[in-house]
Amino acid sequence: MKKFLSILLLALFVAAMIPRAYAEGTDAFTIDERAVFNDMSRSYLQGYEPVISWDRLTLVIPIRSEKAVGNIQAELIVANEDISPFKPQSMSARTQRVEDGLWAVRFNLNLFSDRTNGDYPCTVRISGADADGKELTTDLPTVIHIRDGQTNTEPAQISISENTSSLSVGEDGVIAVKLTNASRSIGFENLSLTLSDPSGDILPKELDTVVLGDLMPGESLDLSFPVTVLSSAKVTPHSLHFDFSGQSLGQEAKLSVSYTIPVRQEIRLEQGGLRMAESVVAGDSITATLPLMNMGKADIINAMVTISLPGITERQSVLVGTIQPGETKQAQITLTAPKNALGESSGTVTVSGEDNDGNSVSFDLPVSLNVEEAVKTDALDTQGTAKQKTPASVIVLSIICAVLVAALIAQSILLRGKLHRLEEERL
């Protein structure tokens, strides 16, 4: 029974704390969008607008609060005072509670007779106190729409920034940017956006038009637009067309903005196999050759090959430079084996490069080289001695050949003489 009572008391305590926690986590004052007072034509939910008559604006705001007690103070603060349509005057109002938790804030403000049509961002600052005397303050954003004034000559502006888009060739991606109404007094209502790529490389994944809603002066919104990048797309920055349409100052409005977004591709740097002798005599040099191939669609710049063979070279590099798409370049490094570096040496060949967007690629290849001992001096002397003995044999053979040649010549002379005598006897 005691355990049951403990659980019950804990539940009641939690239930009592939930409304308090909820209240502390919300604004002290809010606009009651469903409330309608006598001098309001409709509720805020139904599109209430202030009344302008004889250069005077009447603004009514139903304010609700579950914390405040007594009177509340309201102040209208114009964002850009230098273009404000209001004459210099007190922009504050004090009001009593209409019913529990609800106040009717009313502003009656004088306007310039030569005011300009526009959408003027403002802040309604509501302040009051709770039952304990603690000060309560809430800022409520609003926009004052002037439509009975002079023509507004300010150009409409929508800026695009904070690009976090990730687009790769042959893949689905998202164009993620921030849209900001950079105008000071021109807002957009029922705004929609059509996105297109003149090159045809980037296509909308779903619809090519997205509804944005209202975008008042100074306001921003984040845009996420799913797209597909064709496999034939060029790996270059693409200038996309952002075509906006909607209403501005009560009229149809269109605005086109171009924004450049890069299209990237994974770097495809391939190697054709390292060509290098397996062994070298100490003190001699060999050349290592490595073909590098760009299998992608973007240039690979600053391509470099580095060989590290402990005992032979700690780090020896050659800069291959730029490898264009579909191109093969040969990297050649000449190594000299130190005379005291004998035996097997194993190391790595490191290949690195990057593209014009700063994306890098790097990979390693194993390499080994056997350094052989040079031929000793004694062996060279033996070979020299053999070369010195060889001329004696040649001389003997030369004498024999000379004797044979002389015998042949003598025999030839004797035969000619005999033939000559036989010819004389015939005569």
C-alpha cells in the first residue's frame, strides 16, 4: 500500500510539473490567430490586414499569454527606419486584459502622405510581468504592407548563398542553397521556383518547380532540390537558372537568377604496372618506369610518383604534372645503388594527384630491388693475364700461315716456269 501511494504521489508531481515545464519552454506572448475584436474584419488566420485611412494606420493584435498578469506594453519597431512609411511619433501602446490570458493591442499611427508602396519588416515587442513580478518580453515579427502609396523603384533581389550541394557525374544529388530576399521593402508572396540547367547535364529528379511560399524582405529559407546528374555530364562548374515567379506589391512578378554549382567526379588515376630490373650491381644505376592513366573526365593535376627504398633512397620523387582525361603519361625515376647497399631492399612507390576542385587521390605499390656485389679485382687480373697470353698463340698461328702462303707462292712460280718451257718446246 505504501509503495502504491509513493507511485501515486510521484505521478501527481510529474503531472503538476509538465504544464510548468511546457510554459517555461514557450514564448511568454503569442498572437492569437483565431481571436477577432470589434475593429477587426477577420482573424489573423483568415488574413487580417491593418486598415489605412486618411494617412493613418490602425493595427490590432490579439495577444495571448498564460503567464502575464495586469497591463502589457507593446512597441512597434521598424527594421529600416530610413525608409519607414511612419511619421516620427510614439510607436508604443499600453493595454489592459480583455479576458483571461487575452489582450487587444491597438496601434493608431500616422503615415507620410508621400509614402512608398512596399513591405516593411517590423517587430512588435510585447512586455509585461507575471504574478511574481518577473519581467516577460517577447518579440513578434510582422510586416506592414503599404499598397496605396507611390511607386516603389527598388529592384527586387533574391540572393543565393551557402552552397552545400554535392553533385557527381552519373549520380543522384541535391542542390542545397540558401535563398535570401535581399530587398529592403519588396516582398514576394506565393513564390515558386523553376530550376533548370541549360547544358542539360543536370535534370530534376522529381518536379522541376517547387513552391516556396512567402519571402519577405530580409527573410531567408533553405532550399533542397533533388536532381540527377547524367553520366555524360562535363566535370565543370554548371551555371544553373533559378526562375522565380509569384506576386510582389500586389502584382505578378518574375525574377531570374543564375548560380554556378560545380559537378565533380571521383578521380580515376590508374597505373599500368611498374617496370624496373629486379637486381642491380652496387654502384650502378637503373631506371624505374610507371605508366599513369587518367580514366576519368577531369584533369588530374600535380601528379607525382615517389619511391622509397630503405638503404638505397629514402624518398626520391618525380613530378608528372597534369594528366588530361584519357591520357597516359610515363613516370621515370633513375636510382643509383650505393656501393655499400648489398642484398634485398623492399619499399613502396607512392602515386598521388588531385583535381581542380582540390580533391586528392593517393595509392601505394610495393617495390623491391636486389643489390649485387661488384666483380672483385683478382678476377679482373686473371682475365687481364689471359688476355696478355693470347697474343703469343696468335703470333705462332700467324707464322705458320705466312710459311704456307710462301710455299704456295713458290709452287706457283715453279708451275709457271714449267709451263713456259713446255710452250717453247712445242714451238
